[in-house]
Amino acid sequence: MTNITRYICSDCGFSTVTKTGKCPSCGAWGTLEQHDEVKTAASRAGHSRVEVVSAASVTPPGRVSSGINELDRVLGGGLVPGGVVLLGGQPGIGKSTLLLQACGFMAAAGVSVLYISGEESSAQVALRASRLGVASGNLLLFCGSDIEDALSRVTEDIGFFVLDSVQAMRAPDSPEGWPGTPNQVRAVAQLVIDKARAMNVPAVLVGHITKDGKIAGPMLLEHIVDVVLSFTGEGYSSYRMLRGAKNRYGGTDELGVFEMREDGLRAVEDKSGLYWNRADTVVPGVAMTVALEGSTPLVAEVQTLAAPTAFPYPKRTSRGIELNRFQLLAAVLEKRAGVVCGAYDLYLNIAGGLSIQDPSADLAACVSLASALLGRPTFAASCWLGEIGLAGEVRPVTRLTLRLREAERLGLKRAVISAREKNDSSWPKNMEIKKVNSLNEALKIGGVC
Ligand code: TYD
Ligand code: MG
């Protein structure tokens, strides 16, 4: 028999064998608590088997539809029996609404669903359910904060359950602490995972997030669940984005977009419409591109304003493209294409609040900048897809065909791409596709200089 003493931080769940005043992981003081573990030889011996991985032993997981296509797509095809999803998001973003709607659709499809609410009273949930029009005989509701009591209601006939939220529940047999403390959150999550596995039903846990966007509670929580989804949105907008951060059963590159309306959340099919109002803009300083959010192509409008300044240090601001990248592009434009930026304040913006991380929008940014500086619009209904190198060369972008198809779907007529892109028979037939080697060539083709 061996005695192991561990010190576990009650704030972040960090575990160490040495006692220190300050947690080395989260920096909190006085939060390390002593936990003694006794390991016997039998427990150390382990009971796990070593298995051979062969194609024959692999069966793809069966999927259960949540009734919301957009959610199913982000999940990689639907919920997986025995799999636990953690849905994180700020308070008021719409987590409870989304899940209650999913529960309603599943109940209507004949699945017995249990919605466990630790935060709201049954009257509040029932009111919301009736507003959303999801009341059904198959939708059962449990309101309370005792996790063992709640999970005892997950009986044989339940086909899906939701726990809203992991921070509001209390595990009576586990280390003391208020609901929401790391020990409690971990214990509650583990009980839910054990239950979902034992009953072989899918489950969703709701988790609140802290100010810096992390799911509140021990970091361990994200490791022990199978799927982590984040639900985000800007305060001023009614649009909500659903993204996968981890998925043991599929990819994490799908984007789900919803609009919060009076009668609940509605999926937004036309995602490019969020960022582009389809005005056939011929104003100087505007150029279109197709950005990728995960694997979702989004047509975006890059806008630049150039205002003359008398100050020796002109101002550069950029929203949607990293400022350093924008400054670099301005320097390349000046040096390689001879478009002088020095005497102008420059303001770049991607319309609609989109943020583009990959360099595929470089060409559109340069064209928009040159067009603003020279006061000449580029041709209408066109998009610009290319990365710009320091020598002023136009480089290929990833997943070009996907981007071109989205541009065509939205009625764009022309695309300017890198000459190094290999022709592909699946490119849209009705678009005029022009290849360029350099930024100079692109500006000439666009009629900017
Ligand atoms: P909610 O689902 O309670 O958020 P969370 O569970 O993430 O905290 O959503 C709360 C907000 O959504 C609230 O401010 C009201 C708004 N809302 C609507 O606009 N329409 C609706 O149909 C519902 C149910 C909520
Ligand atoms: Mg809620």
C-alpha cells in the first residue's frame, strides 16, 4: 500500500505533490488543498486490456439528430449515444434557448427527453418552452440542484438529457464547496459522464464562461467531456455563432450561425449575407474577398478610407485584419507598386465585424487600399483571392474552389487569383477567372492604376 499526498488548487484544479502558498498554474494564493490517496497493489495493477487496432474493430458511432441541422453539422453529424457535449457561452447568449429548442424537436420526434435545470424554476422553463412552442408529452423537466437526485430521473426510457448548468448543481457526496467551485464542477461533470456512458444516451452539459472566454471551473472539464462547443455573439448583434473547440467524434471546423428572434433561435442559411449586403459597390476603397471561417466560406467586403494628413506620423487603424499585417501590406504596395501612402491616414475595416485570420484577404486589402489612395473604384461584382508576398507576388490560397463557388452563388462575376493556382474543372463556369503574378498586374487588371 502506498500513500500519496497531493495538493489540488480549488480554483483551477491544478494538482501537485509539493505544498506551495501560490498555485503555480493560476497564481491564486492559499488555494492548494491537501488530498490523500491510498493506492494498493491491486489498484495499481490495473484492469485495462491492451487491444489491437484493426479496421474491423472500428465501427463509426451511431448518431442521433438534435432536430436542429445547424447544431448537428457543428457536432459532426449529430449527437453520439454515450457522448457528453459541453456547451459553453456567456450568460444570456442563448444556451438554454438552443438546448430547449433541441429538446423540443427531439421530443416531437418521439425521443423521451429530460431537461435538468439547476438555474431556473419549473415555471420559468415551462414559460420559455411555451414561448418557443416546444411543449410535448415526451419533454420532461427536472428543476433542482442536487445532481444525484436529478440523475436518478435518467431512467431506461430517457433517450437524451441536458444539464443546465454544470455550475449550478451540487454533488452531495463530493468534496465540500459551493456549487460552481472546481471540485464540485468536476464531481458533477464526472457523474453526468458516468450516467451518459452507463445508459448509452447522449447528454449536453451547459457551462458558463469566465470574462476571458474560458469555461469556468477546472480546466480538466474540457478534457473529460467528448465534445466542447462554444456559443458566442456580439452584444449589439442578434446573431450567434456556434463553433466546435474539441470533438472526439468529428472535426471542429464547422460554423453554425443562428439569429436570436422573438420566437427563439433560427438557423441562418445564407452566412455570407451577414457580412455583405450585396450592394454592387463601385465606391473607391472597396474590394471583395471570400474568407474561410472553419470550412464555411464567407464573402466579405474590405473597405479602406485614405484621408490626407499634415502630421509626420500618419495614422493606421485596422479592424478585421491584424494591424501589423495591414501595415506590411501598405509597405509592399508603396515599394512594389509605387502607390504612395505616406501622406495619408489609413483606416481599414472589414464590414459586418468579421475578423479574417488567414492571409487570403491580402490581395483584396491591397486593392482596396490602392483604390482608396488613387480614388479609382475597381470593377464591380468581383472578388480578390490571394496572399501577397514581400516581393509583391500574388500567392495561392487554401480551398480556392470552395471560395469561388460561394462567390458565384452570391452573384459575383469575376475573380482575380494567383497565376500559380492550378486549373480545376470544378471551378464555376459562369465566372470570369483572371490569373495574376503580381500585385502590379492585379491593380492594372482592376483598373486601379
Ligand atoms: P438564454 O437562453 O436564457 O441564455 P443563456 O442560457 O445562455 O444564459 O437566453 C436569454 C436571452 O435570449 C434573453 O436575453 C432573451 C433572449 N431570448 C429571445 O430573444 N428570444 C427568445 O425566444 C428567448 C427564449 C430568449
Ligand atoms: Mg441559461
